[in-house]
Amino acid sequence: MGLKKKLHDFKIKNKDKKWLPAFSAIHTFLFLPDETTHNGTHIKAADDLKRTMNTVIMAMIPCLIFGMFNAGYQHHLALGEIQAVTGSFFSAEFWTMDNFMVGFWKILPLVIVSYGVGLGIEFIFAIIKGHEVEEGYLVTGMLVPLIVPVDIPLWMLAVAVIFGVVIGKEVFGGTGMNILNPALTIRAFLFFAYPTWMSGDKVWVHGAVERDQAIAAGENLDAISGETILGVLAQGKEVAYSTADMFLGFIPGSVGETSTVLILLGGLFLIFTKIGSWRIMLSSVLGAVVMGLIFNQVASAGIISDSSKFYGLMSAPFWEHLIIGGFAFGTVFMATDPVTASQTNKGKWIYGFLVGFISILIRVFNPAYPEGVMLAILLMNVFAPTIDHYVVQGNVKRRLKRVKVKTA
Amino acid sequence: MSNDIRIKKGLDIKLKGEAEKTVEQAIISNYCTVRPEDFHGVIPKLVAKEGSSVEAGGTLFYNKANEVIKFSSPVSGKVVEIVRGPKRRIDAIKIEADKKQSYRDFGALSLDSAGADEVKAKLLESGCWPFVKQRPYDVIADPEKSPKAIFISGYASAPLAADLDFTLQGKEAELQAAVTALSKLTEGKVHLAVGRKSNSPLAGLTGVTLHKVSGPHPSGNVGTLINKIDPVNKGEVVWTVAAQDLVIIGELLLTGRFNAERVVALAGSSVQKPRYFKTLIGSEVATLIYDKGVEKGGHDRIISGNVLSGKQIKPDGALDYYSNVVTIIPEGDDYEFFGWNKPVFNKVSTSRALTFSWLNPKKEYDLNTNTNGEHRAFVVTGGYEEVFPLDIYPLQILKACMYKDLDEMEALGMYEVAPEDFALTEFVCVSKQPHQKIIREGLDLMLKEIG
């Protein structure tokens, strides 16, 4: 009880200080504040923004841990030190301490930089603008390390986080006011500023870039290639991974995006807790399936020849699109961001469908960089207010019609 | 004729401390307090000066903007104090009650022969008019305008609300007189709602359109009723009267007396013996809580009204002009270690984010006044719609009120709503925004700008 009283006294004593929001952020992290209702409702429901954000983070933790194992596994596999796993999710080759430690020491710094830089900026803005530190970055900070390649240099990540938080969020007024998903803004910045670190066949496996540089320096080594499945398909080559590998996540890719099964579990958890929108998730999958089916038909009807550079991705079975690349992760954790998604229930159906639809569209028609989820979500973020506008207009029109019926 | 209205969206908040169905005569309050702020938007022009005597039903003040609307004293006695706030605003009128009450005689009205103008004049003169409210704007009705319909809800679905089936028992004659009189004031219908399974004394009234409502709160809110039956369009007016006020109106019409007596529930988890009292409008709450009420030295919130839209009052405060429930719950001004992420079993939530009220929907909760989190910008979407049954977009209309876009407020349905319609969305709000205040300010702005 001593701590509680001390912190409270400290807050009261320093209540005029400019830096108080920084203290409050830590104080309210430890203790749910002693604020009471005034007039209005005298009682309030248990949920607050911290709890909401925390629920999303909990849903992502399995992906993070899996990502650490997978980073080490891909690294060791590429070096030829271990055998590929066979089928089962609990393969002994995968869940080794060796794998985990490699990933842990690679990914922990990403998490620290992401949170350190991002929250630092949030604190500074809170103090300058004199408001409380809002919780939006708690989720963004966890998303960022999960959607970048494992070998991304930390300084690049720091620069991107600064850009994403300041330009993507704070200039609009902070949490709740932004147009674009901040985590995807950060990723988009990295993608356009440092494309060589964000795409190609060298960045997805830890050590590949280093090895390349060593070879360039004249050392006699085998190059490590760790292409994503999308990259392989885009080049029309044979995919070396089984469907089970893709679904379970034993494939190269951004840190947290590979394990569809864990993302699915996280998504179900978010739906069950009513934090994530099932409307967006479901309609996004529907959109992707529809687009995938259209492409399958185009490919099988012979409208494009198999020499076309789009043929590889177009002919990939429609369901495969759901379990490769960043589609599942984007749908569950990024498209559902309530601030940047559509805010009306009907709008969410439209928004989600288009996210899925356009994701696959961009993915297939962008063979230089065969992934479209990020761009599709950012694009739909921009259009979400427009979708909402038309949905709300429907309600407005109904209301106006009521008057006309009366007067007629 | 009976029409069923079923509400699916909403939330029943079950709280401890429901009033037991026994009525006690409250001890007579020595003082009676009338607060002009109970009548939203009214600027009072005093009639009763400090030191003067009034009869029960005698005019205390009238509305400066519309002088025919008079406000009556619930008791006979001597005006002992006019409490003033900043800029000499009248905060309260305090009357010392006579030992023997005397009533001003307004004369009974023969309902068979009386026309609309006579009814209106009688209600205005006697101070019963303030019980008639209007939408748009949720203020006292403008007697010049003719409403397209009148709505009365006889079903109280709010948490710990006074059970109207119980409090209106035996008042059939007064209720009938009141609705008969009201039906003369509108060309449309008088819509009356009762609970689907209730044995409300209201159900037997004639000259009304009866609706049976069911479903979670806010199924009993008059705003829900209006929205489902005959929503207010631009340029239209509907009137609403609270069911318990029909009794006062009815008694006036039958006997000519303004009898401010009302059956009031004393409820809430801090009350030792929650029960019903017969008391007068403006009575000190101390007369209700001194015996088996709250614990001495307890740290409690006393609310005149229900927990969702009532007013906070001090222990020496008084029952307000419209409420028929006094709720007392514990204050919650304490910290809770890691309260934002640990599993919660003792609070109500509509989510399942480690909150477990969904496991046990019948459980009664002991909620305090803690906000359970800090005020934030609107972030989460979709939660309001689950508890908001009106055909209106709640988040969008709240935002329109915040940035004061009158055209948008009008288009989104501002004429149809009252602050209490947004009580549940405020309760569930993750960002802890003051929805009812936002709506009230929006309505005030529209009233001022559009009228």
C-alpha cells in the first residue's frame, strides 16, 4: 500500500508540472487511476483503452515467439546445419533452444527499438501538447517488429518509426485521429526508402545479406537464398514448401507473418473478446477468395499464356493466397485497426472485402515485389471515410424520405 | 390495441440493492428545495420572494422566456432562502414546510366537456406543465406548438429503477384522468408502453395506444419508444410525460390540488435496506436515508435519479423535480494495482477482454463510481451499436456534436434524441467520453441556432 500512497502524493504535489503526463503514463500503467465519474453515467464498464490494446498484444505474442524460433530455424536450415521439419507443428527440429536464441537476439532489439523510439516520441508529444500519453502505440510498437524482415538494420527501423509516428499519427492529432495505420506507414516508409532491405531473396533469412557481402569480398562460400513463397511463385518456379509448412509457418517471411495457424488463433481470440472486428476479417478473406478465384479462372481459361510473368501467381490455387505472405497477418491485426478502418458495421463489410480483393490484385500484378497487403490496407485506409460517408448517407436519406412520405 | 416492440440491442446492468416492494411513509421533510436547474433551459423569474409564504401549488417562479409556464411549490410554507450562484443565478429555492399543509385550489376540471385550451390553461396555471416535455431538444414543452403524438413509457428498464407497476398501483383513476386530458392536446395518438409481462395499472387505460415492450434496457426509455413507433422529423414535435407525473397531473384534474406526492425507490448497494417511500418532490434525501439507509461516515455517491442519468447530490440535498428513485452506490476514488490488465470478475463489461461478466449474465454487481480508465479520444468502433437500438449512428452523431456541424447533426437525427438515450453508450465507452453531456450541448446549440 505504501507505493500506492507515495505515487498518489507525488502526483498531487507535481500536478502543475509540464512533465506530469510522462509520470502519469507510468503511474497509470501500475495502477488503474482513482478517477471517478461526475455527472453523466455514474458507473462505467470495465474496459478502457489500455485493456483493449493489451488484448491485441496478447493475441500477437504467440506470433512473436514463433517468429523467434522461425528466424533461427530458417537461418540454420539455410546454412544446412539442420534438417527441414516434416509436417507436424511440434517438430523437434523446429522448437530447439538453438533456433530460439538466434531469433531472440535478432528480434528482441527490434522490439526494443520499436517501443523505445515510438514511445519516446509519444511521451514528448504528450508533454508538449499537455495531454496524457495515449495507448495507441502499444499495439503499433508490437506490430512493427513483426512485419519487417529479420535483418533490418536497427537505425533504419528507428528512422522509420520516427517518420511513422510523427507524420503518420501525431500531425493528425495523435491516437484516434490518424488516417493511415501507423505500423503500415512505418513499413511503407522502409519499403520505399530502403527497398533493398525490404524485398528480394536475401532479406528474409538471417545471415543471407552478410553472406552475400562476404562472397562479394571474395570469400568462397555458398550464397544463402531465402526467398518467400510469393517470390518463388512470381518467378514461375517450383515451390519447395508443402501446404502444411505454409499453414504452420515454417517458411521465410517477415518476422511474425508466417504462421497462419497462430494468426488464426489470435484472430479467433480477438473475435471472441469482441476487440477485433469479425466483419472485417471475414469479409477480407471473402474478398481475397473472390479475387483468387477470378485469377484462377483467367489462368485456367488460357486467357494469359504460361509464359506471362503473371502466370505463376495467377495460377496458384486461390486458397494458397490466404496462407502465404502477409495476408493473414494483415487481415487479422492491421486491417482491423478501428481508427483507420471503416467505423460503421456495413462499411466494415465493404472495407474488409476490398482489402482482401485488392491485396491479391496487387500481389499478382506486382511481380517485382510480389506482396500487396500493405498497400491494399493503406489504400483502403484512405477510402474508409468515404465508405462510411455513403453508409451514413443511407441513414440520412431514409430520414429525409420519412419527411417526404409525410408531406406527400 | 396492442403492439409489441422488441428490442435486441441494449444492455441490462444488474446491480445490487434493488428496492424491496414495500412502501413506507417517509418522515415529513422540514425543508423543500426546488432547483431551477432541474428544468433545463429555463431562466427563472421569481415570484416568491424570500420571507413570503406559499401554498402547495403556489407559483414559485415562471419561465422568463415563456411566461405562461409556471413552476409550483410542492409544499406550503415559507420561502426561507433563495440560494444564488455566480452572476446571481438562482440555484435553489428553499421552503420551510408548514406543519399543516394547505393547498391552493385550482378547481377540478370536467374532463368530458373540457376542450384542449381549458386543459392546457389548467396545467399551465397549476404548475403541472413542466411535467410535459418535448422532443426535439428534451426541454419543457412549448404550449404554443401542437404535438404530433404524446409518448408515455410505463416500463422502467434502467438499472435499479423504480418499478412503475408497483409505484402506480391504485392510481388508475388519476392516470386515466391524465391521459384523457393529454389526449385532447394532440391531434395524433397517445402512445403508452408497458412491459410485456407486466401487470401495469397503465395497461387498463382507455383512449391510448398501448404498446408492449420487451428486451434489455433501454427498451423502457421513452426515446426508444418514439424511435420505434413514430420518429420525430424536422419541424415536428412530440411530447413526453413520465408515468409517475401522470399521477400528479391526474390528481390535479380530479381534485384541483397540486399534490407533489410521489412513490420513490431508495436503491443501490450502499443502502442497508432498499425500499420504497412515499414522499414529496423536493424533500431532503436525509428523510429517506437516516433510517437503515447508508452507513454513517460511509464514502458514497448519492444520486437523485438512476445510476445512468441521475444527478449527483450532497447528503443534505433534495429529491429533484422529475426523479422517482434515489440511488446510492460506493464512491470509487481509489487506485487498483494493474487494474487495466488483470482479469476482472466484479465489473460489468460488454467485451470479453479478460472481463468475465459474460459468464454470468444474471449476477448482480456492486459497481462504484470509478471510471475504470482515463478519458481518451474515440478509438474503438462498433461497441456503441451493440447497446444502441435507435436507427441512428451513435458515434457519428456524437462527433457531429463535438465539431458543431448543425447540418450534419440535423441530418443524423438530432431532433429525435435526448441525452438519456446515450447513457448506455457512455457506460460502455472504452474512451470514457461524456456522451450525455456532448448530446446535451449539441441540443442546446441547435435550440439556440435553429430554435
